[in-house]
Amino acid sequence: MIDFSNLEKYRENNRIEAKKAMGGLPGSIWETYSAFANTHGGIILLGVEEWPDKTLHTIDLPDPDRLIKEFWDIANNPNKTSVNLLSSKDVFVQEVDGDHIVVINVPRAERSYRPVYVDGNPLSTYRRNGEGDYKCTKEEYQAMVRDASVKTQDMLVLNEMDMSVFNKESVRSYRQRMRLSRPGHVWEALEDEDFLMKLGAVGIGSDGKKHPTSAGLLMFGNEYDIVREYNAYFLDYQEQYDADTRWTDRIISSSGDWSGNVYDFYFRVYNKLTQDIKVPFKMEGGARVDDTSVHQALREALANCLVNADYYGRQGLVVIKKRDAITMSNPGNFRIEIDTAKSGGVSDPRNGTMLKMFNLIDIGERAGSGIPNIFRVWREQGWTAPVISENFDPDRIMLSLAFKKSDDKKATIKSDDKKVTIKSARQKNEIITYLTDHVSAKNTDIAELLGVKSTRVKQLLKELLDEGVVVAEGNNKNRVYKLKR
């Protein structure tokens, strides 16, 4: 991760922490250990100091081996750390320009080990942001505990609710779709209550009676019942075609004129997302096929967004459609590494029962091929690669799908869409990467980074502000930009 021959070019950031450690093992190292493990992982450097210009420089440690022994003694003490994630290869002495430093590689903890806390106190759980380590809120701690469970979140039987929470029209619609997808299925003749039991939407509670599960409530319940269990539950779809208005069309779960559940939201939104996509004329078995790989990828993306959301989390689930892009964001963070999700083959949905429900009507993938398929389709179309980002406090995942041709041709969504080049997307990604490694940046910093004029940077930052990726602080010459936390 670090080129030690050029250590001075690095800065302390989300993934690097430097400590002098001349007086022994610093006590604050365990807060950083917890923070890295609960965020993206990172490297702790002992025997390195940060100068006033923010550059890193080594200090020759007198006895690095003693520091390593002291570190291992404490790391293996369950009264100090809730779990030791490290192996011998993760802690070693490194020589840099004749000086000896200690390098500690802290991996991101698997969800079953999170939260990683210190001092035997679950409330001493930390995370990392650009400014250092911060103590997690109770909400963040509880979210990690929920994700650590072997059972997925939506398997919970809601003993305080009865069968009246189900929207009959939603259940009827789902059963009709399943008949079309799986004709002659053995559940087809069952009564609704028994069907929902087989589906996982109903379970037997502690009183021996039938009650809805979390999956059943979210998929087929009425919004006013859903918010009794999920206080922050909110589904929001916006079309933002006109710069002079906040949205030109909107669907929200709390409007009261429809059920407001996840199942109905999916089909209402999917139809909106695909209504402008041009479908090539294709015949199959004498009938026209009105489905394309782009349609399939959008189904995957929307289903992934819905089944991986933490519905206890803040800010709700938001889907925004613009003329040249679609963004989907949901509460919760990744249960596996982002790179692992992109490569495919590993599936660890937050709401596994809901995913099964979508699978039964031919929506979604269980084998972990959904995200790789989305990237493949965008690559085949010659569009800018999708961008997946993960934010903390509050925890959110965002998927950005841009309909931008690499040869600067107009996008497929609408014939009058603006021309946006691959270069713009790459420049915005460079800005995001820079702000990940730095607390903040001025317009001039980014202009120097990209090698462009400040007017160009202003346009790029405006787009990132509109997309909700960055925030601005201060006025005029003192204005700085940060990633939205």
C-alpha cells in the first residue's frame, strides 16, 4: 500500500496513521486499530511523525522489536481488544533511509467480527474519517451488531404485529407474477396465509401464533404499519430533468395513495427508470422481445439497492433519475469488500429473505453476479463505468450509473441529452479519491491536481454538489470542499 522509498509524499488520511512512539507503544493506537477495522482498514506507522507541512518523516526507533512484542501482548488480551484480526505478516520492522520503523497492517474486519471495540467496552467502538478516529454513535454500533448476526435482518418474527399488516393487493399482485414466472409451482394452490408462511413472509412467534416477519412487513405491508417497526423507513424516487425545479416527478412511500411497501415501490420505480430506454427491434419465437441487457442490469441494480438496505438506518432509500444518469443510495454499508462485490461470486445480502422473494419472480441474483453484470453491461455499451461509494455517519451505499458514451456521443436515454465525456467522469473520480485521502480541498488545490483552470473545477464541483457527493464550507476565497459524511 505504501512505497517506503517515497514516504514523504504520503499524508495521514483515512488509511494511514503515523505515531512517533519514542516513549513506548502509544495508548491511542488501540482507538486507531478499532477505527481501521470498523471502516476500510489501514496502516499504522510507528516511528513516523507528521511535519507542519503534513509530510511524513521517519524517526529511528531505538528498540522496534520490543514495541512489536508489547503490541502482540496487548492485541491478544481480550480485555483490551474484542478480537485480534492480525497475523504475524501484518506486523513487521521496515527500514527507511537507515531508520527503523514498525508497520502494522490492520485489515477491514469481516462483518461477523464487527464491531471491533477496545477496553472490554462495546461503547468504545471507533471509526475512521479524514480527520482521524471518532467514537461511534449508538446507532452506528447497533447497525454493526445487526449485520454481525448469522441470520439476515429480515428473518425476525414481529410478535407484536398480526396478519392485518399485509396489503392484500400487493400479495395478490406478487402471486400473479409468480404464477407467470413459475407456472405449476407447488405453492400455487395454497391459501394466502400458508403461501406467505412458505415464502418466509410469516413465521411462528414466541406465543405459537402466526406473525409477519420483517421481510413480509417490508415487502407486502402497509407503510403506516412498516414505520411502527422501522421508524426511519422512507422510499423516495425523484426525476430531476429541469434545473429550475427540485424534481419533475416523484414517488414517496409516505404519500398515502399507494401501499408504500418495497414490492410496489420496485415496480413503480423500475417502470419509470426504463421508460426512456430505446429497445432494439428483436424477434424471438415469432414475438417481439422488449427486454435488453440494460433493462436486466437496471433490475439488478434496483433489487440490490432494496435488499441490501438497512431499513433501521437514517435518511431512507433514494433513487434519482437525471437526463444522463441514475443514482441509487440506501442506508447501511457493505457487508463484504467493495472489490469483492465487483468481482462477483460472493453473495451476502443484508435481507436474504427479501432477495429470495424477488428471485421467485425472476428478479435479482443470489450467486453474487449482480454487480459484475451491471459493470459488464455498462462496458459493453461503451458508457462510463459505474461508481460505487460507501460513506459513514450515517452509513450509506451509493451506486451511480451514467449514460455517457466514451466517444462523446449522446446518451441512449433521450436524444436531446447533453454531451458529457468520459474525461469529466474521470476528473470527478479523481476529486473523490483526493478528498478521500484529504480532509478538505480548495478550488485551487483541485485545479492543480487536475491540471485544469479553476472555472472547469467550479463546474465539476457544482455537479458533485448537486449529486450529493461533496459539501462546501465557507465563503469565497475561504471555501473548502469535503466528502459528504
